[in-house]
Amino acid sequence: MMLIINKPLAKKTKYLGLLILLLTIIIAFLLQLDKEKETSYFVYPFALSSQNKALSKLESEISFYKLRSQANPDDGLELASLAALYLKKARISGWASWYLLAEQSAKHSLANLAFNNKGALLVLAKTAEARHDFNRAINLAEQVLKQQTGNKTALAILISSNLGKGNLEIADQYAKQLMGQFPSASSLGFEALIKQARGDIDSARHDYKQAISYEEVGENYSSAWLRSKLGVLEFKAGNYDLAQKLYLEALKIVPKYPLAILNLAALELEQEDYQKAIDHYQAILTQTENSATVFDHQALQGLARANYLIGKTKLAEQIWGQAEDVLRNDVNNSVFGHKRELASLLLERGHPEDSAEAEQLLSQEIDNRHDSKTLNLYAFALMRLKKYDKAKTILMKAINTGTKDAAIYYRMAELEQALGNTSQAKAYYQQAENINPLFNIEQWQKLYF
């Protein structure tokens, strides 16, 4: 029997097959483009300017206004401009001496020009915020808003200071106002921080990405800050590879950026890449060895933590002692409001005789800062003193903020275990694992239990 082939039909079938193959290739190409877009959204889109050139320009501006203020010592506005430049230098370098110069110049400016001196008030608000004196920062920013409704910088201070205190509702109100008046990368960054604090991780991630898409050329430090903050979000969610890429991109934008280096070191510590973590913590201390900075205690504490985890306990104790000296100097001389940080060090170092002091420090600090991080530490201090019922009340307040921090849920699990509530402990362990499946629980227990 002869098979009769329908040639037109065979031809159509051939073309249909080619069409399907072509469509498959196009779809695969488009999916690859989407994937590349998803993983490259954080790449800085502008030509990188020289950091040295930017710092040189800032130094020239400082010199210019120093001469102007010396020639016109009674001029309040010249001193306010100089104070703002000192503050910019302080925020870039982290050096405590620049914060002091900024504060002194702003006070001098207000002495010369007591009214309608928004510039000086804003500098004082920002230096107060750097000291974690959030109430004073809020008061000064509100004074500026009375002089100029909707002042952008004052609104930003009110957002960040209320965030620092844990007043998420108030921070959110100001963030919406800022976004409505001044839509920008920084406005979106604030909204992302608030959503992150509330545990709305997907929305926070979306806002960070959108903020990055809003960034403008020349705003290098703002761009590096955004990537560092998004990196922390991804780190806490267990997306370690992405967090590392974000930190490294931040360091491409601003080489030696302390916040990114500290975050990268914390990631390396979590992944037990101890030598790299030690190198990065040491890099912070090396680049600031000629002046005290706001990053010193973080680098020292991280360095002590790393050495403790690799078994160099004697060296770790020495470094914790150095960090303690820095923090006690800050607390005793009101340089920076580091009561929480001192309490954290005392608890981490684990000397039983330090637990009562840590509780006292945190009971004082809780009025100033009642965010989830402070509440978590306060509960930890109470647990060390076996005040389990009070610790549970405090820790529930932290959880009720909505925070998605695996460490807080692991702590609640340990607390329920101590209270003999096995089923509740298992539930909290599971929640912690859901938040961050890669959380290094063994390392955490070694450090804190």
C-alpha cells in the first residue's frame, strides 16, 4: 500500500514547528532578560566620580567658610553654613571631632542670629540625633517646621528620630508627608525602613528597589547607604549572596564606606569566614586610627566576637575591654548616647557580674528607644537575671512591632524553653527558621548562651 503524503500539510507542519521553536527562543531570551534585570537592579548606573575629588571639594568649601566666618565673626549665617559643612564631613568620616565642630559652630551661629536661623537649628538637630538624643532632635526639627512648614531636612530628621525611638506610626506620618512633597530616593528609603521595621519585608524590598531607580548622579553616599540598608534586609531574610553583592556594590560607589564594611564583616562572621571578617573589622580601625569615630566600638566588638568564635578567648577579652573603654567614655561624657551599645557588649561578653548593670542601662534607655532591637536586648538582660516573666512581656512587645528578625524569635524560643513551655518554644523555633533558614543558631548560642 502506497503512503500518500499531503505536501501542503507537511509544509505547514514544518513551518509551525519552526514558529514554535522561534517563540520558545524568544520567550527564553525574555525570561533571561528579566532574570538579569532582577539581579542587576542594584548596579550603579552612573560613572563613578572620584571620592578624593569630592572630599577635596568639601575641604575647599570648609576652608572658604572658615575664612568668611573669621572675617565676619558676628555673622550667624556664615557660621551656619560652616556648621553644615562640618556636619557633612562628620557624616562621611564618622569622626567625632567633626560632629563637635559642627555643634560648636551651630551654637555660635545661633548666639549671633537667634531668629530665623534654620540652618543652625538643623545642624544641632542632626548632631543630637547622632548622639541618640532623639527627643532633642525632634524638638529642634519641630522648631524649624514652625518657621518653614514642610522643610525637607526637618521632616527627614523627624522620620529618622522617631524611627530611632521606635515610634513607627509617627515616623510613617512624616514619611508620607515627605514623599508627597519631595518624592525622591531618600523619601522612598525612609518608607522602606519603616516597612522593614514593621516586618513588611516584600513592600520594604519593593520600596528600596524603587528608591535605587530614583537615585541621581552625584549622590554617591545616598546610593551606597540605600544598598547597605537593602543588604541588611536581604541578610536578615537569609539571602546571603544577594546581601554580599549589595554591600560590594556600595563599596564600589563609595570605597571604604564604613557602614558597608561593617555589614559585610557581619555577613562573613555569620558564614564563619572568620579571617575575612577580622580583616574587614581591622580595616575600619586602621583607616580611623588617628581619630575617634562613631564606628570604632562596632568594629572592636565585631573583632572581639570573631576572635572569641575561633577560640582566641584571651585576645577577645582584651578587645572587648577596648570597646568597653570607648563606650564608657561616650556614656560618661555624653559624647554619644551609647547606653544600649554598652549593655549589648556587657551581655555578649558574658561576665555574670555585668548582667545587673546591663539591665540598669537598658531600663534607662527603654524610655529613649523602645524599638525592637532595644526591647530584645532588655529581655536578654532580664533572662540573664532569671526574670523570665518580665522578659517575656518585653519580648512580646518586640514581636508585636511586626519585626522579622530571626534572633528575636530564637530568643523567645529559648525563653519559653526556660519556662518549661516546650510546645510554644517549638513554635517560635519554627517561626525563626521560616524568617531566615540560614541563621547560624549554633554560633548565636555560643555567643549568647
